[in-house]
Amino acid sequence: MNSPISRTKQVTIVILSCALIFTLACTSASAEENRLSETEADTTVTVIPLLSDVGEITEGGQIYVDGQVNKLYRVFADKNKALIDIKAKVPELLSILKAEYNLEVLSDENWEQYKEAMFMLFDSENKPDNYSESNPDFCTLEAFFDIYENSDKNEQIIEIANSLKTLRTAAASDRNQNTEDLALLLPYTEPVSYTHLTLPTNREV
């Protein structure tokens, strides 16, 4: 016959075993949730209100520098579709820029001319009365170009990152120069930029 003390020990062991199983189950579920969240974050489609009906904005990928992950800029998944959509979104402004500066129809070959022209229009005698930096069409086109140009930025970043791989045995000064170039090109929140760019010395830590 088991003593009361033995039965108490048995009950305690059972309770502790159940608690351990519950904790492990919760930990496993939490880890799985985090894993899924990370996977979803890698394939997130970004929605910018002004561009909600202009193409599809996705993550631009990532590069590894000194073992650290650095995310690239967001880009349009399909640049051609984005061009078609922006033409339908702000046709009047694009028409004004085309006529004022004798431009061809907006394309991948001349988008930089349109980007420059939209700012030049502020000083034009033919500027529409409602044209300002808060004008909806101006804001939309500016947001469009901010994303559209990222494909070129990312290509440049990847090219420099690849050159770092071939400079492993090169002079330290050459590697440092390429790393500094990356720091200037990458988003300022990424490790390479944050580490290599000069930060204010009086900031609170």
C-alpha cells in the first residue's frame, strides 16, 4: 500500500510532466509561427496608398556582406505593367509634361526625363494653377518614380557586392572603398550603411 507521501510525489510528477508537455507545445507553436512570419515577410507585397492601383510592389531581394543580410530596395514586380498603370493614373500631368518639354511617350528609356520635367514644371509659365508639391498627380508620379528607379539602384548594388567577392585578396583600401560605395547606395537602415556611414556623435544610445 502506497503511503500518502508517495501518492503526493506521484501527483506532483504528473503535474510537472503535464506542465512540461504544455510548455514544449507552446514553444514549438511559437517557433512555427515565427518561421511562418519570416517566410511571409520575405514575400510581402507592399501597398503604397498612392500606388495601390499601379503595378505590384515587392521586396527587391537581399545581399550578404561580411556575413550580414542587407535588404535591397522595393521594386515593381513588372515594370512594364507599372508604366501602363501610371499612364492611366495620371494621364493629364504626363500629357502636360510631354507637350511642355517635347518628350516622347513615357517609357523605360525616358522616365528620367519625365522625373526631371515634373520638377522643372514648377518654374514654367505654363504651369497649371493647381500644380504644387501637394498636387495629387504630382505626389503620385513622384511616388511612382521613387519605386521605379529602385531596379537600377539594386542592379548597381548587386554589381558592387559581387565585385567585393573578387577583392577578397585585394588591398584593404580597395575593399573599403567598395564597401563605402555600398553603404551610400543601400537603404540607410541596413547593416552596411549603418556601420560604415558616419553617425551623429551626440545621438543618445
